[in-house]
Amino acid sequence: MAQLKTIVDSLESKLHQLIEAHEALQKDHQLMSEAFNNLEQEFQSQALELNQWKEINQELKMANAMLGSDQYKRETKLKINALVRDIEQCIAHLAP
């Protein structure tokens, strides 16, 4: 009978340790999940900022080309031609 009590006590002790380990792992998981969410938000924010900087860079290139720089003239001409085509298509859709 004493041996059965020792086995039960041992099982209780191990079960208690497992429960504590499980709770600790749940806390770690929660912290890591929050950290992941924070990093994901930061990534989204930086991706948005990068896109904004790319747009500004593109606008500056076009402005530079319009001011006479030969470097971006071709790109600007292509962009203007694309805009003209878009406008012509809109006019064609509006015309009866």
C-alpha cells in the first residue's frame, strides 16, 4: 500500500510539474504572439512608408526630366503617352 501511495505522489508531482510547464509555455506563446503582431504591424508600416518614398522618388524623377534632364526623359515621355492614351479612352467612352 505504501508503494501505491509513493506512485500516486510521484504522479501528482509530475502532473503538477507538467501543468506548470504548460502554463509557462502558454505565457511564452502569448508573449511571442504579441511580439510577432507588433513586428508584423511595424513591417506593414515600413512597407507603406517604402511605397510612399518610391512614389516621391518617381515624382522627383519626372520633375527632373521636365526641367531638362536627359536622364529621365524617356521614362517621362512614356508616362505622358500612357496618360494621353488613358484620357483618349475616357473621351471615347463618353462620346456617343
